[in-house]
Amino acid sequence: MSERIVVDPITRIEGHLRIEAETSDDGVIQQASSSGTMVRGIEIILQGRDPRDAWAFAQRICGVCTLVHGLASVRSVEDALDYPIPHNAQLIRNLMIAGQYVHDHVMHFYHLHALDWVDVVSALKADPKATSDLAQSISNYSRSSPGYFSDMQKKLKTFVESGQLGIFSNGYWGHPAYKLPPEANLMAVAHYLDALAWQRDAAKLLTIFGGKNPHPNFLVGGSPSPISIHPGHEGKGKGPHYRGGGGATALNLTGLQKVQNIIHSMRDFVDQVYVPDTLAIAGFYKDWAHQGEGIGNFMTYGDFPDKDMADIDSFLVPRGVILDRDLSRVHEMDLNADDQIQEFVSHSWYDYEAGQDAGLHPYQGETKLNYTGPKPPYDYLKTDERYSWMKSPRWRGKPMEVGPLARMLMLHATGHKQAQELVGMTLKTLDLPVEALFSTLGRTAARTLETKIMVDAMQGWYDQLITNIRAGVLDTFNDQKWEPSSWPKSCQGVGFMEAPRGALAHWVVIKDGLIDNYQAVVPSTWNAGPRDSEGQDGPYEAALKGHRLHDAKQPIEILRTIHSFDPCIACAVHVSDAEGEELVQVKVC
């Protein structure tokens, strides 16, 4: 019997993403609809404000991706004002972004995605000695003794017997789709807990450079962290936001040594735990290398410049578009061209002056809210009409997948040696063809592999920063265009980057020193956006088609594919009354 299945929310932490899937009589998904169930309206809030302050508001778009939104905002203003920044500031930004990658990807794998593949309760049946043998066969990670896994198993048993699984609650434990043996499950659960402790140190890197976390400080024109090589040293910096070596927020030798230690810690965990675990778990789920592909189009804006954002050829991650899985050709793309990136709202709760079927480039973008959906509580959305607070971004009219898979494919297609070696090693280890990359499993593996690339690159940027400091180059801020009196009367710019979840850009239009229009097109809008006026599915929707569900009431297959994108839909917002009591509850229908 055919039915409509609702998963709301589908994310374990971030929330506000609803998936409705229509199945055939034999349980195969025929159509899926992706709905963002919350609106923020940051674009409206930013109108009329000083563009130098925009980053502090834009950071609040998300409770997890704060760094990337803040930096994209800063870059948009710098682009509009043709505002170069010192090399040290660029290196610091590269380190912060890459640090976010490593932290975010490890957290996603273990705490948001691994539980789609790991049966936590099954780990109680594991033999700690056999688990130790398994762990030592794939890695030299120090925490691999039988005693260690025995202790982890005892902790887990306490959770289960008390009936309070806590962080492991709401799983489909015992589902026949789980394939790992008990020993692999115990190893993964132990590493889940290790990652919780590891991430505390990893998060400190953003605090050292940005003063705080998860909302680090930024600055139009450079970095807010002046460099101090010893107390009282004033360096070569100047300007209203430069503070000499004696300031409490200065980046001194102690802080730089902490950064080096954090990079070492990150690299060890990626090499000894994350990469081996991904390959070990993937070996039991090779059937997922043949499903969950989606649209077959991939896009990257490019990021991690050598010195200057204008020098696109120096980017670690290249800019470009791959169409129809053809890795032999990379198409050029232009973030400023009116006919390339456009947003459509035919199935979104917004209105355009030009009509619902129009496509607008972000410079001309409009944020006019018009909710026409059902009033809660409701059973289903009107998916043949408007059904999402997300727009439908398109490149030359085509939907695009963005994120780790897009980046690894772009690196591979453009001849990046390490990327090609990592992809080759993964395919050989799993005995899979190159076509396996275009899948749920490929998307998950790509996130792991790019983490390895990023953590290795961090050492190079750190070494460059130290070299500059030793040479007496200490500038982190350029006050060239700090005062609005020096700005053009009207200008516009785009701040782009490769966020952990994919291509991110903020477009700003400045008139008379204030923001006239502001539009952010975020990775999860590219991936999770609804169908457009041509009826083309967004990447989430297309990726779910053809999935056969074993149990409609425990749709783990939907979770696996959607979580492989690492969705994040305007995080950390809750609905409650004046007394703090929850007003809305969601469930799987």
C-alpha cells in the first residue's frame, strides 16, 4: 500500500528540516519533498545598517556555522569596497576555516551520522578482546586495549539498563539495516565518546584567533587578533582596531604554540581514528555506494587563497561546476553574472515583484515573506504548491549539489595530487568503481577525505604565519578604507567561501554608507531547497528517489542519505511560551 512518510525534524541536533516521502506499494520512494520549517529574516534585519557591523548579525543565521557566515559577510564588504587585507590576516582566516572543517566534520560523523550505521545496543554483545584486535588491525590509536573497550562497554551497559540512553536515545536499535558486527559497534561507540572529549581542545583554535567561540570576532579589513612577539611590542600595525603586544586579546607566542598543539591533536585524531573508522564502517555498507546520488551536478565557489581572494588560481579548492557526473570538464562560473546564480520561489513561502516563476540574482534578491501553508497542527504539507521557507537556487537554471563531495570531485577533476591519491586509496580499499563516489556512501567518504586534506594544509598555513612573524611582518589589519567618507556612493560585492557544508556566499549592496540589500545563499539552501518552476527536484529530493524502505515507521534509509549531506537549517531556535514551556512537538508519522 502506498503512503506518505513524514520525518520531522530529520536532523539530530540542528533541526527545522522536514522530509515528506511518497512511496509506491512496495515501499520505494517515488517523490520526496524537502521543507525548511523556519524563517530567520536576517536579510531584512540587515537593511539600513552599517556594513561593517553586518558580520555580527549574519553570524546568527546559524548556531553551528557561525564562523563561516561571519567571514562570508566580512568578505562581501571587503569585495564591495575593494579592500585588501594583510597576508597574516588571510593565513589566520584560512586556519580558522580549516579548523572549523576538521572540528565540524569529526563531530558530524560521530555524533550526527555514525548512529545511522552503528547499532549502539549491539555493542553490549561485543568481546572487548576481539574489539581491541579489530581496532589495532586498522590503526595505531593508543586507546585500543581490551581494558579500554571493556570500560566503555560497562558505561554503555549502565545507560541501557537504566533505560536512559541519553545521547544515544531515539535510535532504531535492532533495525535489520544495521550490518556491523558487535565488535565494530563497540569500537565506534568508544570513538564517539573519545570525539566528545577531543572536540573541546579542537574548538579552542577559534577562541585563540577570534577571542571567543562559537561566535568568534571578525573585522572588515583583516583579523581582530594583533600579533605580539613579546610584551609591549607594538609591531607594525596601526588603525582603530590595532592594539599592540600588551593587549589581552593579542596573539602571542604562547597562543601560537597552543595553535600548533591543536593542529597536532587534530591531525592525530583524523589519521588514527576518523579515516580508519570511515573505511572500516564503509566496508560493511558497500551497497550504499549505489544509491542516494541525487542530481549529478556539483559546484564549488573555491576558497583558501594563497594571499589574495582575487587570485582565484591560488585557491586550494578550485572554483567551478561539474555537470552530469562528467569529471573530464569543469565549467567556469561567475558569482556576479545576472544569468548564472539565481534564486526561484515558485514552491517557497516568498513573493517576487516579477512573479513566482521569476529567477533573481542575489544582488536583485527580494525577501518578501508570504506563508500560505497549512496551520499547525497538520498532517501533510501542500507539496504541489508552496512548501518551504527555503528558496531554490540554480546555476544557469540547473540544481547543484554543494559540499564535501562537490569539493573532492573538483579537486580530483583538476588534478590535485593528494585528493586523487586519497580517492584512489579509498576505492581500492573498498573494491569499488569510481562511480561509487556519486552516492550516499561516496558523500560520507568525501567528507572524511577532505578533512585529511584540510588538517594537512593547516600545518602549511601555520608555518607561513610563523615565517612572517620571524621576519618581522606583524600586520593583521588594513585601515585603508575604514571611514565611510572614503567609500563610493554606491557599490556592491560578494563574499564567498567553501563552508564545511558547501558553497556559501553573501551578496551586499551598499548605498550612502549603509546596506541597501543583503542576500545570503547558504549550502543547505542549495542542497535542501524545494522544486523549482520547471519541476526540477533539489538535491535532497532527488537523492531520496528510488530508496526502498524496510519499515516505514523506522525510515533509517531516509536518515542515512539526508544526513550524508550534513543538513543544518538555521540552527538553535526553539518555540516556547513565556514560561519556557515547549509549544511544539515533532514526531515520525
